[in-house]
Amino acid sequence: MIEICTVGGYSEVGKNMTAIKYQDEVVLLDMGLQVDKYISAKDENDDDIIDAKELARQGALPDETLIKDWKKKVLAIIPTHAHLDHLGAIPFMASKYDAEILCTQFSANVLKRLISEKANKFSNKITTLAVNSVYQLSENIRIEFINSTHSTPQTVMVLVQTPEGSVLYCNDFKLDNNPVIGDKPNYRRLNELGAKKEVKLLIMDALYSNLERKTPSESIAREMLREVMLGVSSKDKAVIVTTFSSHIARLKSIVDFGKKMKRKIVFLGRSLAKYTEAAEECGIVNFSDDVEICGWSSKVRKKLKEIEKQGNREKYLIVATGHQGEPNAVLSKIVKGKLRFRLFSEDHVIFSCGVIPNPVNIAQRQILEDEFKKHKVRIFKDIHQSGHASREDHRDLINMVRPEHIIPSHGDFSKTSHLMSLAQELGYQPGKTVHLMQDGQRLSI
Ligand SMILES: [Zn+2]
């Protein structure tokens, strides 16, 4: 018998964490933050270092009391990728467990930076595992990382193999056949799992299971960027682009086209510097050859002042943090005149992202766009494709893997019920072979 506790990310979008127990051993898949609550807790405390108790009180961390009885049995904490809603709680929570962290090299590089910023003491061992390789965690549990695609490098599907069958955890994935960085998903292995009927349970990111489509490839987002960066004249104009700092493939496209525009490329903002360093450290990209990276705000300020002084803003491509309108990010500071960089009529700002649909983000982004409009800046928005699968990808993955049971993840019923209806269409039975879970519920199979 395998027991599952859906700890976090099943009653909300965020703070992902799932516990898998076999006999006396437990692995934790993901340990993520509820990012909006984390940011508001941080702002309230006006401090970069806030303690875990305060974050837990504000609901920014997965509720580990739900698995109190399993605490001593945890062998490993396994984040699937480097997004904060999957590994951001590790610096605050992991040290309470006598468990190693098992992740890919890029995730480890990001994690180390988060730990040095946020954790006071941290003693868990971090073991890195390459994509498409296996790790014998104990006599009974073997972990396999299957290459997947998403919106940050080295995202994996995690296969937890036990003597009584396997759990396949695909929490954040898309099926991208033309990724800009890395390989397409390991379909060979997924088909093999299906052919052998090896997967007892598939836990699957259901976020966009209501969208009747296949999520377009990252290479489509690259073409959208090509159109606005190379196909629209920006002669004599400032050009500013913003995107997710963890989206290294998107940044690569931006850098590639920036070079074709024959502009000097500058990255402005701490998170851009942090994720770029993490990616360069494991050889995914080498932006530093072509890009001047200014992380700390003093450097950002100095660089923009220098451009103003030289009077050659049309020779630069500025890549800035703050695509969701975050008040403390570079983009908001530029538009509010806090960095003394002037904006003129028909300068370009390119949003290579969507708006994350929560009330705070929607409001902040609107404020940002209104400010740009005051300066009569040209706005190019939604130059973007999602990193999350849609309904027809879900169908393909289910048909490939042919699991015995399915648990939809990455949201409350408003998200997961759509995947349940698809599973029903494919012959699964609600409550018997497809299970809608909430935070804190348990299932034995
Ligand atoms: Zn993600």
C-alpha cells in the first residue's frame, strides 16, 4: 500500500507539497511558498529576513502539521523545479526534517542562493541528480527524474518507485516539442511506463485543464518576440523588455534578438542577476559575454544615470524586473521617475509575460501600465506562451502513461474539477480512480 497526503497546493494555487509514504518511509515532493502571501508578509515586516513561524501564521507555507505523524519518516525532499511555489519554502522548513534535498543542478543553484539570503541555519544535504537518471533512496524507494518541459530549466517529472508500484508526479509541466533550451519531454520513457502499466498513481498539474487546446511551444513565444523586437521600428527609441527572471529560455530569445538589434543589452534587477548566475554556473547559457548584468540597486541606478548622461538610450536594450508591476522592482521605479531615467513618447515597453491572475497582481500591473501611458510609451503585452499544459496535453500524457489512479493538482476544485471531467471521459471513475483532493487529505492505494 502507498499512502499519499496532499499537503499543499490542492486548496489554492501555490505552496505545493505532497507526501508519499511507503511502509515506514516518506518522501516530500515539492516544498513551495504561497508567493503572494509571502510577499505581503515580507512587505509588512519591511525586512528580508522573516521567520518561518510568521510565514506559517500568514499561510505562506505548506501546513506541515498535517503530516506531523510522518515527520520522523521523511527521507528526502524533492522539488521538481526552481519556481518559488515549488522550492521556496525549503529554506524555512527543510531543516526541521532529517532529510536530504534531491534536485537538478539548476534547482540546486537557485536554492543555494535562496538559502544564503533567507535561512539562518541550514544543514540538509543537497544531492543533485541529472535529468533522465535514477537514485536509489533506500532499499524500497527508487527515484527517477524524467526530463520534462516548463518555463524554467531542468524541470523534471519525478517517478517514485516502490515494490508495490510507482507514483509519477508531474507538477508543473507542458509538452513542448520545440523548447528553446533543453530537450523535449522524455516521451520514450513515458510510453514505456504506460506499456508496462507501471504507474499506480499520476499526480498532475491541472491548472489549465479547462483550456481546450495544446499549450503552444516556447518557440512560438520566441517568434512573437522576434516580431516585436525585429519587426517593429524602434529607431531613436528606448526599448525595455520585462519577463520572469527564472525563464532562462525567454531571456535567451531576448538576448539573441537584442544582439540582432545591435543594441547593448543590460539586465537590471537582483532576481535577474540571481537566476542568470544560477544558469551560467551549470552551463545552460552564457549571457555574461553579451550582457551587462546589474543586480544591486546601486548598480542599476548608476547604469541608468550613465545612459542618461551619454544621451544614447536608443543604443540600449534594457531588460528589467517587475513584469507584474511589483512596486519595488526596477520597472515600477523607472516609470515613477525614481531612477532618473526619462521616458519619451513612443518608447517601447515589451511585456513578455501574462498577468498572474490574482487581485494584487492585476491591480499592480494596471497601475504600471497607466503610468507608462502617461508617458505615451508604446506597450506590447502578452508576448508570451504559458509553461503549463492545457487539456489536450493532459489527455496525451494520460494516454501515454496509462496510470491506474489520477490526482489533479495545482489548484482548488475550480481548477482540478476540469481534469477530473477529462479523466472521466477517458474511463476513470470519480472517487475510485480519479481523486479530487484538498489540502491535508490522505489517500491509500
Ligand atoms: Zn513552475
